[in-house]
Amino acid sequence: MNLKHAHNIDDLRRIAQRRLPRIAYDFLAGGAEDNVTLRENRAAFERIRFVPRTLVDVSRRSRKVALWGRTFDAPFGIAPTGASGLYCFDADVALGRAAAAAGVPYVLSTASFVPMERVAQEAGGTQWFQLYMSKDLETAERLVTRALKAGFDALVLTTDIPVAGNREQNRRNRFEIPLRLGPGNMVDGLLHPRWLAGVFLRTLASSGVPRFQNLDINTGGRITSPTLTEFRQRRTELNWTDFAWLRKLWPKKLLVKGILTAEDAQLAAQHGADGIFVSNHGGRQLDGAPSPIEVLPGIASAVGSRLKIMVDSGFRRGSDIVKALALGADMVFVGRATLFGATAGGEAGALHALNLLKGEVDRVMALLGVNGVGELGPQHLRFDPDLRGASLAERGIRDEDGGIRETA
Ligand SMILES: Cc1cc2nc3c(=O)[nH]c(=O)nc-3n(C[C@H](O)[C@H](O)[C@H](O)COP(=O)(O)O)c2cc1C
């Protein structure tokens, strides 16, 4: 199957699964522990039904959205994904270019394999920088200063990773960055020659062993690129005081990624954030965490007037995106969807993923009888009593006739 025959994100996922050796596919697709949250991220969407209106003129509908003075061609963007360079050559640039071509924002991960300055220069479009920071504020300041100089429009601080999630498949596969292929993985690599030659060896030839290119750490006076394990150190000490420090340092838009409660959303607002990402990190951190779509209505009613609300985790269909917008999100972000695309066809594959989602959003809006993203609201959704997730009902967000009301 090639891109032409990929009619949805799951088709792209299947191509990716075939192209990649296990060590790379598992890191991409897997979640934490028993994958309860990973599955719930999808299941939560299936419990929500649409309320379509008919005989509405939808010939002039638009899926454009305005955010902080910019207009985007679709109400979604690309979430930050570290180690993307495992999936296609120069993936961080390819994803950025695909986002620019689609007219949507791109969030570059701290853990990219291409230096942020090169992505900023070569990708174009609207780019935000995702920051992983630890209590080592000197390193954080260096990164933030570089991001500002490189011209990134917004900074996204990821906060749901005080320790690494328990992703047992990665331990089983001996996954580590810099990526090395040991005897076991080498055989698998050889069985995937297209990936071996086109991604791994090509990266090796152009910039060395695939590794983090934005990070440097001071080990005994020597500045080096850290391993994944080193890179995660001292994150446990991070707290809201550090966020306040960051707020003073970064003059542009600042977002907190990894919010799952109204309380934390309110703290983000109190500490001067401009926006949040309601996210469970794609089910890769705390297994048992709720799906963002489930907690979104409560968070939107608590801070929707003060903060811009981004949401990610589990989005694979335009209909998922429309549901989140109807529940109070300003924009949706996708992680794996565009990485599946990039694996299947580089920049063109990532763009194909974005175009599939655009087409689906557009179709769902027409079928709902909606002309603009701003019209979407709880009146377009209901929870089927037989399919309804208990926690949504428990929080009283379903009214008598099945519509959704904001949480109290
Ligand atoms: C391979 C991979 C790498 C990721 N790396 C990062 C990262 O470096 N920083 C970050 O904030 N989130 C990272 N995430 C989480 C995504 O930003 C996003 O929250 C998640 O992928 C959304 O779920 P989805 O993949 O189901 O769309 C990563 C996700 C994946 C799949």
C-alpha cells in the first residue's frame, strides 16, 4: 500500500507498522503499562454521538480558525514528538514543512534530531517550541534563549513527565537514544531495508548516530549531547515556582502541556500562562489517566474565558476533532497521526495525514449543518445512554434531552 491508497490515518498506521523495525514502531505506537489510557483515548470518542441538523445551507462553510492574531487553515496542528527522526529522514523539518503547507501550526520537540535553528529556517510556517526542562535552570535558559532567537512564536512547557512513563516495550526492546542497533535489533533492521537505508543509515551518514540535537548537558565541564536517561534527570524537582521563572524569561505566548484537571488549569492561568494543552501525552505517561476529551468540558468551563485550550491524545479522525471543538477546545493537536504519515511518505506523507483530517473535519461540519468552527457547541453532541462513560454522566454534564451542558 502506498500513500494513494491510504484513505485514513489507520491506513497510514498500517504502512508504518510494516515499514518500521519493532524497536521504532513500539516507541511510536505504544503507551504505558497496560495501555488502559491509550485505549481509553479512542474509546472516549466512541461514546459521544452527534446531533446533526438538516436542510441548512452549508455551501460557504469554513474550517479556518483564528488564534492570537493568526488564521490557520484548519482547527488542528502537529503536536511535539521527540525522536521523530526515527521515522523519516530529517523528520523535524519534514513535519514542519507539511504543517506550513497545510497552514497549521507545528510544535517542535526539545528532543528533536535536527537543531531547532535549522528547523526554524527550513520549515517556515507557524512554529512553536516545546520545552522539556528540569531544575537545571541554566540549561533551560540556554534553550529558551535559543528558541527566542530562532523566532519561535510560542513556548510549550511539558509538565506531565516528572519521571518517564513505564513503557515496558521500550525496555524489552532496549530502546535508548542515541539509537544503536544491537545484534537483536540489527536483524530486524535488515528485515526493514527501506527504513535501514532511507532513515537510519542516511541519518548516520549526514549527522551521525540518531541523537538529540538541541540538548547539551554539562558533564564534568564537558558539554555533550545527553542520552535519553541523562536528559530526564532532575525533572522531579520542577514546580510552579519554576513556571513563574519561565514566565518572566519568555516574552511571547506560553502554554502548559499535560493538564488534566480544572485545578491545574486555574493554576496555569494564575501563573500567567496564555494557554494549556489538555493532554495525557498520548497515553504514554500515567496509565489510568483519563482521556482529555472526558475532562475537557470541566476544564473549558473553569478557564475557557482566560486561556486558550489546546487538546491532544488519541485524535485519529476529523470527527474526533469536531467533538473536541464542540466541547470547548480552541484547537486540537495530533502526534502519532502525522508520524504515521511521515513514516509512510516523509513530508508528503505527513501532509497527506493533515489533508485527510482536513477533509474529514470539513465533511463532518457539512453533515452537522455547521458553517464555521465557532458555531460548534454542546448542542451538537449527545452521549448515548448505553454507551455513555460513567464519569461524564456523574459530573452532570448531560441534560434531560441528551445535550451536554457545561459542568457546574
Ligand atoms: C513518538 C512520540 C514522541 C513524543 N515526544 C514528545 C515530546 O518530545 N514532547 C512532548 O511534549 N510530547 C511528546 N509526545 C506526546 C505528544 O506531544 C502528544 O501529546 C501525543 O502524541 C498525542 O497523542 P496522539 O499520538 O494519540 O495524537 C510524544 C508522542 C509520541 C507518539
